[in-house]
Amino acid sequence: MDDIEKKLDPEHGLAEVRLSGRIQMYDTDRLEEALNELVESDHMRLIIDMTAVTYICSSALGVLIAAKRKVMKHEGEIRLVVSRGEIFELLKVTMLDKLFRVYMSLEDARQSIAH
């Protein structure tokens, strides 16, 4: 996985996280740490931009699920942005498209989380 880029809006408890590249098992600790850090600093509304992700392993999907559970305890929410067909198909096959709201563009995700 390439760098994890974060854009924070602490006033509204919002954070955008941009992931890119191949997210493999050895990346999951770093991903989990980054998401936990955001939740612990009261960023309960997360937009995870996965438009540049080319592969994501099942362990990383587990990290996303765990983060979703944490923010839900505080009435927070996570939105995923996915534009690659194979990543979206993976979310459908694993039924994670039922757990997460998935958007094709960052702008659509931003608008949805603002309301």
C-alpha cells in the first residue's frame, strides 16, 4: 500500500482518508493504526477514498469492518469511495456493499455525509 493520506476537519468530526495501491496483509496494521487514531481523536465521520486501490486483501476488509463498528458505537459513519469495478465487485461478493455506503465519486460521498 502506498501512503495513507488524511484530510481532517476536526470541527465537524470528519476525516477523509485516501488509500492507494495494493493493500495486502502486511499493510493491515498500518491501516488499522491510522483508522484507530482518527476514531480516538473524535473523527467519527470517515470517508475512505479507495479510487486508487488496485487490490485489497480480506484482512484489510476486516480492518474496515472493525472501524465501522467503532464509529457506529458513537453514532458515526463510514463512506467508501470506489471507482474500480473489481474492487466494487469484491464488496458485492462479500456483501460489504450492504454494510457500507459505497459511492463512485468523492464528491457524492462528501454530499451524503454532510446531510
